Amino acid sequence: MKDLEADKSQQDVRLAAVMRAMGHPTRLRILERISEGEFCVSELEQALSVRQANVSQHLAILRDRGLVRAVRNGKTTCYYLTDPRIAEAIALVRRVLG
């Protein structure tokens, strides 16, 4: 029984970390943009009007939380969602909020 509680507690900690990562407006915009397909850092910089260094910092957080993955192609790094349900979760919360 204690093992189940410990597992639940670990899941709660991970969920809270993911929710914090998604809780920043710029990171939400990045996730929504990436949900449309694979985007490179420079493309996100232009699309969101955010400096490259800032985009990279936000992507590092999203990558650390397992929300996005990076694909390196020469000097370019592009990102995609690890699971399309991430975009669905964001859309669901938007609908709940009206």
C-alpha cells in the first residue's frame, strides 16, 4: 500500500513540474506553434518575436520536462511535441476557461 502511495506521490511531483513548465505564456505559445509541426529555433524566434536565447531557454525547460524533443540537422536544431495529446490538453484548458 505504501508503494502505491509513493508512486502516486512521484506522479504528482512530475505532474506539477510539467504543469509549471506549461504555465509560462511563452512556453505555451511555443507548444502551440510546435503542435502545428516541427519548428526550428530560428523559425520560433521569428514566429513569436522572441529572442533566440530566450526561445532556447524555454525549449530547454520543455525538453527537460519531456514535452518536446530535439532533432539536430547539421547546425540547425528543430523541435517537435513528444505526444500530440499535449496540444489537446492545452486546447482543453482553453475551452474550460472559455
